Amino acid sequence: MIYQIQDKPPFVKLIGFAVQLLLSIWVATVLIAQICGVATSGALIGAALSTFTYIFITKGQSPMFLSNSGAFVAPVLFALGVGGYTGIAIGGLTACVVYCILGFIFTKIPYQSIYKVFPPALIGAVTTVIGVNLMGFISGYVGETGQWGIVVALITTFSIALISHYAKGIVRILPFLLGILIGYAIAVLLTVTGVCALVDFSVFNNLKFVQMPDFAFTHWGAIEWSTIIPIVVMFVAYTVSACMEALSDHAALGGIIGVDLYAKPGLGRIFFGEGLGNLISACFGGLGSCSYGESVATIGFSRVASVWVTATAAVLLGLLGFIAPVQAFIASIPSCVFAGAAIILYGFIACSGVKMLQKVDLNVQKNLIIVSAVLSLGISGLVVGGQAISFSATALALIVGVILNLILRDKE
């Protein structure tokens, strides 16, 4: 790492790194808000505050970025439908309680005990699965932009690769920021020349410089008591799944930056931070929150693990909830540009898992079985459950891997 967790880069570099991190999480952050039908401005501030909460609870010992969670889309839509924003707040409180229960448990037992459940073979395989599954979103980022969208995505990818490999000084450690700007410039050129309308300039119409965000808590109202139990049950189920993915994300981040995050800040603080972050996000943004794989990849690829960068990115994200022109500028960047960055980002996460697996002895039958099962299940796309409870392929792979690790005894 160029900058470790507690290192504070010079101001200019700090802003550059923060903008780069912000852009890496932007598409998913805004997309989740749009899918759930909640105000983007409130969702941005909710995500920023959830990250600040996490940093505070973990004492600034983890650079993870928390933002709007795709894992909670189903329960959020359910709660919004039956109980409005009050229902989402109840769901956020439920998620917080589940996370905090797990956090309390891990304050009472040695953190090393987690490795009896999550051996290196399992962590490496799950990290690979996270990266591979994220790759599936790339085609969605390109969307309906067609062949020109793919061209812009690839130009962005090549720009990031060339800058990262050949550039010198500060330019070299800001490949994603500069690559995205190059991709955006090409998209603007294609739009103004009439070749392909990739950039929507209408987002700049009738803008006020400063706007008051639409916070979720301003929409709280009465709720039927009969709807509370279904909301609680649904959020408990989805939170258990989210907890499994939080473990995976922190294992992946720890492996990339060379710091055992399970030990420091510790699993207790990690779960407390994620839990309270969910409650804050539900109250301000009307959404659930989770650790972001995009931030993990950006930290690893840029080799900047500074929590100061994470905090600054959160500040900028929060400000965007108030400053309409900047929010419009970022919103005008077509998602195909972000697809170009994602090609490298998501692949980097998968490669980090492969790197972990290089240290695992796959000649040992137990390790081979665990890795094989986790990779197959995780990449298969299998989802267990329905509307009331559901486990993603990643969560299912993690659970099966844990069970296999517990039932397969080590041979002498």
C-alpha cells in the first residue's frame, strides 16, 4: 500500500483519491435509490452518514465504504409498500439489532475462533465469487447504449490501464478518476456530433445551486400494527444474508491491504458499525446499507487504504445531496463509462481471491472440496428462498462452505 489505513495523504492527493472512490460507488448508490423509488438526494446523504457512523464505531481502523445496499432492495420495497417510510425505519432498526447481536457475540469470544469457521480456502473462494458475480452487472451498465456504449466502455478501460501502467507521479495513482473523465469526454463528443446520444444534458435544466434534500424521516407517519411483524421477519432474514456478505467483504479487504480486520477493529465493531449504519441509512435515505465491493477494489488497485480518503469521499457524497449542479454533472456521466472502470475493478476483486487461493494447498482433499463447492454455487446464480426470505448465490456459497468446513475433519 502507498498509504496505510491511518496515513493522511496531502490535500490535493486526498481530494483526488476521494473523488476516485466516490465515482467507483456512484452508479450502484444511485441505481439502488432509483430501483426503490426513494429520493436520490436523501439516499446520498444516508449513505454518507452510514459510512461516517461505521468509521466512528470502528475507530477509523477500517477504510470500508458503506452505501445503499442491493441486498436489501426486496425488503425495502416490501416495507415501503405496506408501511411507507415508517416501515423502512422499522426494518432498519431490525437490521441494526441483528447486526448488533452478532457484534455483541464477537465481543465475548476470541476473534481467532472465526478462522475455525472461515479458513483461508473458504475466504479465497468467496472473494473470487464476489468479483465474478459483480461482473454480471457490467452488461447492465452498458444497457441500451449498444455498440457505441461498448466502445466507450473499452476506451475507458484502456485509458485506466495505460495510465496505471505508464504514468508517473500522482497521475499514476488516479487511474480511475482520469480514465472516467476520458471516457466521459468521448461520450460527450459522440453526443454533440450526433453519432450516439450517450449523455443526457437535460439533467442540467432548471437547476438550483443548493437544494434541500428529501429525507426519509420527513415522510414518517402512522403504520398498521399488523404490518410490523412481517416487516421484521423479512428484514431479519435478509440481514442474516447481508451479514454473511459483510464477513466476505471485510475478509477480501483485509487480504488486499494486508491487515486482519477481524482482529482490528474486530468483528464486534465491524458488525456494530454496519448495524448502526443501516439504521442511519433507513432514517435519512430510506434504504439499507452494506459494505461495497467497489470500494474494496478501488482501494486495492490504487493501493490507497487511508481511512481519511474514505471519510473525505463520504463528505463529498453528502455534499452532493445539497449541491445540485455537481450532482447533475456526475449523473450525466453515462453508465457505460462506469462499465469500463468496472471491467478492471470487478476483475481485481476476483484476482485477489485467486491470489489468496495460491497460498492454499489444493492437494488437501478438504480444501479442494470447499473451494470447488463455493466456486460452483457462488457463480451458478442459484438463489434460495422467496419473498419472505432469500439468500443470494454468494451468501449460499458462504453458508455451504462453512458447513463443509465444519463437517469435513482434517486428516492426519
